[in-house]
Amino acid sequence: MSSEIKTSSLDFGTVIAFVAPGFIGFYALSYHVSSARRWLDAASNKEQTVGVFLMVLLASIAIGLVISGVRQLVIDNLLCSSRLRKFALPKHALDWSKVTNEKLPLLNTIRDGYYWYYQFYSNTLVAVLFWIAARLAAGISFRWWQWVVIAFAAIALLTSARFSLQRYRGALAEAFK
């Protein structure tokens, strides 16, 4: 067995962290950008081409990365904010000098077990907020019960994100004491 570490690729973690939220963002974009709407329509066609699939996938990854940047600026700071009082997470800094080649697989396992899910929950929250704004800007309103579902989903996503980030940081602290 090779001792080489496999580099990141389009794996399950990438899909849940960037592609799924990016697709929500791409769908939100389709309210205002006609080419995005045409790509989505072509992707839902039974006789679609590989090119359409790849364009939607690449657009979803790109939008997912932008959403992740917004998440980093907003959600990461919110979860560590003193405004959350007892619910705030302490800022955590990994001492990278303790990450050796022998411990890199452990770091990757911790990332795969907790951080990808944190990114999914928090990126999805940002994407849903972007979708709401795009839909409202397009003049499409929500019914009262849809607002209830959205509020429940937003609370669930933020709570899940906080829990996953807390477990990720706890695992890092334990592994790299």
C-alpha cells in the first residue's frame, strides 16, 4: 500500500459542502439570468447532453465557492460572536506545527467527519437566504406557512452548523493537544 496522501477531488465532501448549496444558488440566479434558466431547463430535459450536465455542475461548484466565502464572512463570525453569549463558540486556532505527515490522515478524517457537514449546513443556510432574496426580488411572494417552513429550516441549519463546528473543533483539540 502506498504511503502517499491522496489529494482532494470531487468526492462526497465536496458535493455536500459546495455543489448542493451552489445548485440552490444557481437556481436562485435563474430567476434573474436567462442563460441560467435555459441551462436548468435543458438539464431537466430527458434527452440532455453531457455538456449541459457539466455546465450546471461547474456553475454549481463556482457559485458554491462564492456562497462559502459569504458563509465564512457571515456565519463563521456569527458563531464566534459574543452576541450569541453562551451559545457562541470560542475561536479556535489549530497549531499547524503539530500537524505532521503521520497525523495528516487524522486531520483529514476529522475534516471528513465534521467540517464538511458544517460547511454543508452553513453554506445551505446562506444559499437559502440568497434564494429567498432572489425570489422576492423577482416578485414571487411566499405564503405564511412557507415562511414557517423557511424559519424552521433556517433554525435547523444554523443549529446543525453550530453543532458540527463545535464537534470539529473539539476533535481537533483532542487530536492535536
